[in-house]
Amino acid sequence: MDRQVGHKLREFRQLSGMSLSQLAEKVGLDTASLEKCEAGARHVSAIELWDICGVFDVSPGAFFED
């Protein structure tokens, strides 16, 4: 599941044209942690997911589609 969320996170970020460091700053994470999230090597907490959803204006369910 972490890889699925990470894959969608990377997809949303790239579609928005946002860099990893820009997103990290917006959600209060360091770039290395966010990079691990995108790779599925680090779990995205519920509050982090909520903050990320706010940046991309999507519902949390968007990360679990496909």
C-alpha cells in the first residue's frame, strides 16, 4: 500500500509541475523523507496525507485508486 500511495504522490507532484523540495516545504517534511514516501520506503501518515491532499486539491481516496 505504501508503494501505491508513493506512486500516486509522485504522479500528482509531477503533473502539477512541482519539485520535490517545493512539495516538502508546503507539507512540512524534509526532502529526503518525501523522497522515501514516493519510493514506498516510508509510510505516509494520515496527517501528512491530509496535508498533501490539500496541496493537490484531491481527496485521500485519490491515492488508493487504480
